[in-house]
Amino acid sequence: MTTELAQLELLAHIDDLVSQLSAWSEQASSWDPAQHGKSLVRRLLKRIEPLRARVEAPLVVATFGGTGVGKSSLVNALVGEEISTAGRQRPTTTQPIVLAHPQTDLSAYDLPLGELRVVTRDIPLLRDIVLIDCPDPDTTEGESVESNLARLHRLLPFCDVLLYVSTQQKYRSARVTDELLQAASGCRLVFVQTHADLDEDIRDDWRTQLSARYSVSDLFFVDSRRAMQEQQSGVRPTGEFGRLIDLLFRELSAAQRVRIRRANLLGLVHEVVQRARDALVENSATVEKLNTALSEQRHRSTERMASRLQDELLVSRGLWEQRLLGQITQLWGYSPFASVLRLWHSQASLLASYTLMRAKSTAQMALVGLVHGSRWLTSRSQASEADRRLEGIATLGLNDAELREAQLIISGHVHAAKLQRPLLADQSFDQLRQAATTVQDEFLTDAARRIDDLILAIATRHSYWFTRFRYELLFAILPGFLLYRAGRNFFYDTFWLNKPHLDANFYIPAALFLVLWAALFVMAFTRRLRSGLTRHIRELAQQLAAVKMGAGLFPEIEHQCLEYSQERDRLEALLIKIEGIRDQYAGASELGAVKS
Amino acid sequence: MSDGSSNALATAGSRLDSGSAASVGALRQMGQRIRQLSESLVRLESAARPLQLPPLDGREWFDLLQRKLLPQLNDDAYLIVAVVGGTNIGKSVVFNHIAGFRASASSPLASGTKHPVALIPQGFDESHDLSAIFPSFELRPWSSGDEALLDIPAHCMFWRSHDRVPSNLVILDTPDVDSDAPVNWQRADAVRQAADVLVAVLTQQKYNDAAVKQFFRKAAMEDKAAIIVFNQVELPDDEEYWPIWLNTFCRETGLNPEYVYLAPNNRKAAEAIALEFEERIWKPGDAPQLPGASRPGSIAIPNGTTSRVSLASALSQMHFAEIKLRTLRGSLQFVLNPDTGVQAYLNEIQARSRQFHEAAGVFLRRSMVQHADWPVPPNSLLVNEMWAWWSDHREAWTAGVHGFYSRISGVLRNGVQAVRIRLGYVPADAIAEYREREWDAIVRVLQQLYEQLQIITKLNNPLLTERLESLLSGTTCEGLLSRLHADHERFDFHTLVHELVTGEMEWLRTERQPLFELLRKFDGATAVFRPVITIGFALGGGIGAEHFLMDAATQTLTHLAVDSTVAVATTAAGEAAVDATAGLMGQAKASLLRLHQKFKQRREVWLLEQIRHHFLGDLLTDLEAGATISRSATCQDVTRLLNELVNQIKQQETP
């Protein structure tokens, strides 16, 4: 019961894995390596579908090896009958032979039965397995459809276990070892050296050669001729051949089918996912470069905008004064000096609005204030859209040449990072300009907010009671004195002393002096306001340059970079999961396999 | 090709039986030309390096030239016999049997023999330079049979002399041609190229292996003489199979063996160097027979048991001169074959050179820059410069008058300027503005260039693509932009303008003398009337405005200023000047246009140079070099020598 449960659990794991993989592979990506990995995984899924469907069917065991190593003789000796022609001329086997039990339903395997010769025999060995005698991989030069190599390649996807057969002459043949490396993924392996009657035992050297890439537990050194004689005389083969048959019965029994197929499947999935992951990792460096270039680009444009903003702010001192005075009169209310300031501010505002009409710089707008400024910016971006070719307007920072430079650099990086081209081609220069407007808009909104804050802070600092009291008191001296003179003259001198009223000779100079007095104070105060302004502006520009913008000039590419690392992480997670399942259910096996 | 030529050469060989000595002499005559060909090929290769073709070394025909033709053309007739075949099929056993003692170690493990072993006749090393015969190997004297098994990276050849070796044979044991150690294949290839006779060791397992067939197919194309030894044969069972094997093998490879031997599968005898080779007689084209059927066509006659001496004695009985001639000619044919030899290499160079030419065309097209709308240089700058030149070339008294007024108005203007700046006015810098506009144009040109490069990347050959890829990378682009920008910021427009304007004015002075004289007269007239004008303006309350008017006049050449002076000047110069004055404005405009054009031209040239210098650099030089290679003298040298050799061969074959 518990094993059955474990079995079900494993199947559930594999189902889950497959669905995750197919979800990943269906998701389109703009990155060439990712796209390549996805199509690889889609192929894999197609291939493992029949593997999952026939998980309970008898295992498909196929011979694999160079021509003349005795594949057919081995198969014949295994079944004890001369079924596959074992010949002396090369290659002997061109039509592959499938040996199965009469009760085995071969149609479930989806084999290319048209080009196979099917032989059914009711013998114990075939109850558990389907045996295929494959053609050789090493007589073919230039793979055509009819060649032995092509025939072999068509059969390999159906095989669960390969009997890798070799001889003293052929165990280091480059062609065969190369082909085995291709064939062995998704298969268990059994290693057999034949011609024991003629050749010397080279299994130790062979094991050394194989161990680099395969996990090898056992190697057999068999004499198919003698085994055949034994089989035909009704004796169970002895010696190495007997051991081989034992292994086949023991390790490839019905009970082991699911385990072997699962191990094959996981091995195959692991290899493919690993390859897809490796492709992504290999390309990461260039993507990282692209990412760095993007953030550098972003930083550079922020810096440029900040420095130009600073230049313009430093020039627009008059506007600063306006904003500060407005803020201060708001804070001070209607005290005498405040009223004078208000009067001064309102007349200056007239001038300011005049300046606004002719304003050339967005920095000035930012200074004018958030509400007005953004309204103005919007109208301005519309205007610039209407007149795209208008160049050289003193915008905050990013002129066409700079945008083009950025585009050139980023497009180089995009190319190297293997991001699919259409993405960048789609981002036309107009779109880039649009993006630049958005970036500037964001920057300016931020700048305007900071300027507002700065102005409020400066205004508050100049509005402490001591400062106010000092200015109000000192300012009040002249108006107080004049009031006193006029009052005394009216209420006292004319009533009691019958002196004449003060005439124009007094009031005209008094008014004149009052105006001069007020002007003096206003000048002194604005001078006070201006002190330290340059420092404040520089600080502000520094802060702005350090700000990380929400979006850069290439939002789509930035998004893709993020997606790339997500793809990679996802594959990494999948790989860990596959390894987890593989290790969790790995049992001891006497079969060989590709090392991972 | 192999079949036809081998047949042709077989007949040539039979004909040469009588006159082979004469033909050997004829071949020797070619030695000088072949040496020249080889030398000029090496020169061509180094000249063609920009084309990045695969090296000559490793090309079959060039290896033949180096390893076969050059060392052996002028030498005495000795034969190089090499035992070759797949791994672990008993090459060393066969070799030891030919030698008669254990000269090369045999091992039950595959890929055992790593280095060739050479057996030479006594005294051969004194009369011959072995390293010249085998230029691809490091020759080391033999000390034991196990040396050939050493796994070291150097291509070694172990040699020893032995009195049993016939006086004109060099016998070689070679590494395998099919194992998982590709370095063994390379060494086997090098031996094959040098060899005259190949002892092909085959087994029933390997005679139809792809790697083995490929090796011997090359040997057949080079017309090597072959002795086939089927090793590990099960006799008498295999008696009916070996003709089938042999037929398949010869059909697949085109090889035509001189002798065929069967060696029985007897490990003990093999170890003891006591194998008995049995000779078989076989004719090419014997129909393969099904085993078991009667074999009327096959002439496989068991020759009884021949002694082990037979293999060595068969070698010594060979027609040395004939075989030597045959293999030399085979190699020469291969080298001169238009599909496989020198001509193929020349064609490769031509094709690649053409590609380079096309690619270079794209870069060299100047229209690349002209497509961009280049900005017009600031007129004020040009006119100021012209004015400055004019001032420098005034006659003394007018210079005095004008200079006096310029100084006054200069002082006035500076004052006004200072006040305006004080009021927050930012003076426009014409050059800075132009610089900015020009940079914009440069970036657009670069963008176009990049687009073109990307198109080339997609269309052209992979090696150009590889170089372009690195040029197109973001980092390169960033570097280019920053360097170019720095250079552009540094560029001195004043000097350029000065140079151009001086040239233009000098040209006007010499080529348009009447006009120039007229202008001079106008200038003189204005000098006369200048005090009057100034007084008039002063009375009107506009002190300083006069200068601004003059300034405006010079800067824009408005009709106003010119008209007022023309009115004065015509009276001074007379009626004759009227026609000339009508063209004055046109002349001024034409002058400015010319200056614009020249300016633009100069800037474009500057940009092209910068792009070359900072960006395309070596690529462009390489492209140009590559494009001209196919027309170079070295290339023509090779073609000439090749044609001479081909003609010489033809002449020898016709009589």
C-alpha cells in the first residue's frame, strides 16, 4: 500500500512538473535564448508524452553498437533462436527487428512498425520486455533517410534500456561513442563486451573510458556463440551470459518498469531543463551589461536634467523672490510690514505674469509652482508634438542628439544580449521622445514639489516671531512718528493751541519718506531672503540628481531585463525541484546511465 | 573522380613501365616550379590573412605538397610503406611481421599506438635527411617498442635502422584513424600523405566503417599503391566472405589493391610474430557473391600457405620507380585538380575577396554622410571673418578711418553689452549653437551607419559578421560616442572658417578683380562719408546706433546699407559700375553659398576620418586589403605557376 501511495505521489509530482514546464514553454519570450529553451522543452514534452502514457507497458530494450560487434548474435542468443541474421558482411542488419511476447500490445508504443520486422515468441524473457535489434551507427557517411544511422535515430526515442554492445576492436570507435552520448539521455544502459571466444577482456580499460560520462555498475563479457548452443540444447546459459540474463530478468521485471521509466523521464527532463537554464545563464552576462547600460543611461539623464535645472534656477532669481514673498505674506497675515510686502508682491506678480507669458524655460515653470507649471508643461508637450521637428528648444535636458546617442548605445547592448530585434525597432524615435517627455514630466513634477517644500522651509525660517517683531517694530517707527505728528496736530495743536492744520508741505514729504522707508525695508528683507539661495539651489540640484526615477527612456527594455532574470530563476527553481524528486525516489540500480 | 583518374593513371602506369625512368626525369623537372609554387602560396597566405580563410596547413592538397611532393620529388627512388587502419585491429602486429621483429608494441587495448614508428634501411639516415622527408613529425631515435604508446602532445616519429629492411624501403607503423583520440587521426593523415604504399589492415568488423572508408578514399584519390591485409580472419569459414568484403571496400573507397593477404585469427602466433599470411588473387570488379552460392566470377585461389616472408618480399618486389612515379603524379594531380587543389583555394580567395570588395563599398560610399541634412554654418561667423579679412586688406587711409570708427563703436557696443548682461541677457554663442546642431547631425549619421552595418551583418559572410558584431556592441558604441564627442568639442571652428574665408577672398581678389576693385571703391566712399553719417545719427540722438546699423549691414548684407553706399559709390565710380553693382548682391550670396558648401565638405571629410579612426579602424584597412588580394601580384604569381604546371603535365601526356 505504501509503495503504491509513493508511486501515486511520484506520478503526481511528475504531472505537476510537466504542467509547470508546459506553462513555462507556452509563455512567449522576447529573448532568443529563452525562446530556444522553450522550444526545446516543447519538443521534450512531446517526446515524453508517450513515455508517460505507457509507463506500465513492458520496457523496450534495444541493442546499440558498431557494426560487426555481435548485436544480432546477442539478441539471438538471448531468445535462443536464430531470428536476426548474424552475418559476416557489414552491415548485416538493415531492417530492425522487434521481438515481443504475443500478448504484448505493440500498438501502444507508437513504433514505426512499417520499417520494422515484428517477431513474436512466447518465451519468459519477452514477457517483461520488448527487444529491438537496432542497426549500427557507424557505417553511414552522410545521414540519408534510408541509411542505418537514420533508422537508428528514428527508433531511439522509443527505447527505455540500451544494451550497449562492443568489442575489443570497437570500444573506442569515435563514431559509436559520439552516437551513444546522443542516444543515452533518457535511457538506462547495460554494457556488454562480446566475442569472448576470440577477444581479450578489455573491460577495465573500457570502464575507465566510460566512467567519464556514464555511471557504470557492471560490464559483461559474453560469448554469444556458446550461449546460443547452450540455449538450443535446453541449458540455461552459464557464466557471463547467464549473469546478463539474470540482470535482465531482475532489473527489467514488471515491478521495475515504472521505476526505470520514471528515472529515464526525470533524467531526460533534467538534461533538457539544464540545457535551457545553461543557455540563459550563459547569456546573463550580456543581459547584465544591458541592464547596467540602462541604469547608467537613466542616471545620466537625471543628472543632466538636474544640472540644467540648477543653471536655470540660478538665473531666475526674480522668480524665487516672488515665490518667497508670496509664501511669507501668507504666513505673516496682515501686520503693517506684511501689508507692505504684500503690496510689493502683488505689483511684482504683475510683472511675473508678464514674464510667464514669455517664459522660455521649464525650470522657471517649476519655480512658478506646481499647479501652473504642470498645466503649462502639458500644453507645451502638446505643442511639441504638433511640431516634432522643432529642435533646440531649451527643454530641461534631453535633446534629440542625446536621445539618439542613448538609442544607439542601448540598441548595441540589446543586440549583444540577444533580445529579439523587433522590440527595439518598434520603439521608434517618436516613441523615444514621448518617453523622454514622460521622464522630464516626472522629473519636473518632483522638482516642483521639492521647490515648494524648499520655499515653505525658507519662508518659515524667516517668519519666526523675533525676526517679524524686529522688522515690524523698526518699520513701525516712521509710520508711528508720522501718525503721532499728524494726530498731535489734529487733536491737540488745532483744538487747544489753535495752530493751523498741517498742510501739503508736511504730507507730501511724509508720504515720500514713507515710501522710501518702506522700500528700504523691503530691499533689506528681500536681500535677507536671497542670502544663501545659491547654496539651497545647489543642494536641491544634488538631491534631484540622486533621485531614482520611476521609469527610464526605455521602459519596455527594462521590463524585458526583469523578465529575463525571472525566467532564469524559474528554471533554476524547476531544476532544483527535478533534482529533488529524482533523489527522493532514486533507488539502487545495477543499470548504467548518463552522469548528470 | 577517384575511379576515372585511378584508371587513367593505371594505364599511364602500364605505359610508363617502359619509359618510367624518362617520366621520373620529367617529374623532376617540375620540382623547381613546384617549389616556387609552394613559396608563393605561403606568401599569398600571409598576404591574404585579412580574408581569414582556413589556413593552408590542414588542407589536403597543401599537406600533400609539403609532405609528399616537396620532400620526394628530387630524391632517389625509395618507397614509404605505411601500415594503416582502424584502432585495435592489429596494425602493429602486421608491422612487426613485415619488420620481422617486435619493432612496435602491440597492446590488447584500443588506441594503443600513438606515434608512428619508422624502420629504415641501414645507412639511410646518413644519406637522407629524415626530418625533411617527414616535416610534420619530431624525429626521435627508437629505443624500445613501447615508445609508440607514449601519450604526449608532440607529434613524434620514432625511427631505427635495421638490416632486414630492403635498401629502398621506409616502413611505418601508424596510429589509428577511427578512435576517440582525434590527434591519432591527424598523425595517420600525415603519414598517409607522405606514403607511397599503404598496407591497409582491415577486419570483418571494420572494413565498412565510415571513418575507415573516408581515410582510404583520400588515399585512393592520391593514387597510393595499396596492399590489403584482412586480419583476424576465421579460416576456412571466411573464405567465401572476403571477396564480398573486398568488393564493398573497393567500391566504397575507390582503392585498387596490388596484393591481398589474409591473416588468420591466431593471437599466439601474432604475439610470436609467426602469423602465416595467405596471398589471394583478386581483380577489381569481381561481382560480389552471396555466401554459399557457387563463385564462378571470383578468382580467389588459395595460394597455399605462403611463408611470412611473403609480405616483406612482396614489398621488395614492387616496381619502385613505377609506384613512386604513380604516387607522385597522384599527389600532383590532386594538387592541380581544379576542384580539390590550388585552384579551389584560389577560387576561395576570389570569392572571399569579392565579398570584401562589396562590403568595403558600403563603407567607402561618401553618400553615407551626405544623406544627413548637415547644418548650415552660422552666417554671422562667415561674414565677420570676411569683414576681418577685408579690414586687414584695406588701403592705409580707409583702414585708418574705419579703424577709428570701429574702435569707438566697439567701446560703445561693449558698454551696452555689459549692461544687457547685467540685466540677465545671455549672449548667443554662434559657434556653440552650431556645434550643438552639428553634433545632432553626426549622431544621425552614426545611426544611419549602424543601420547599414546591421544590414551587412545580416547579409554577409560569417567572419565579417563576427567582427561587425563586436563593433556594434553597446560598449564599443559608447566608447565611440564619447571619443567622437570629445574630439568634436575640441574642434576649432575659427581656424577652419578663417582658412576657408581667406581662400575665398583670395580667390575673389584674383578671379573677380573688377568686382573686387568696385568693392574697394565702395569702401573708400563709405570712409569718406562715414563722418557725415555719424554726425547725422548723432544729431538724431542715436549715438552708437550708427555702428549697429553698420554692423547689421555687414552681417546680413541688407540692401539698406548697400543701397546707401551704392548711391554714393556710383557717383564716384561712374556709370560703368552700375552693371557690376547689380550683380553685387548675387556675388555676395554666391560667395556665401560656396563657403557653405566648402564648409560642409570639410566637415564631412572630418567626420569620415573620425569614423575611420575611432571606429572602423583595422576593419576598413583589412577590407581594402582583402578586396585587392585577388588582383595582387602574389595571387597572379600563383595562378601563373599553376597554369605552367598544368600545361607541362598536359604536354607530357600528349606524346
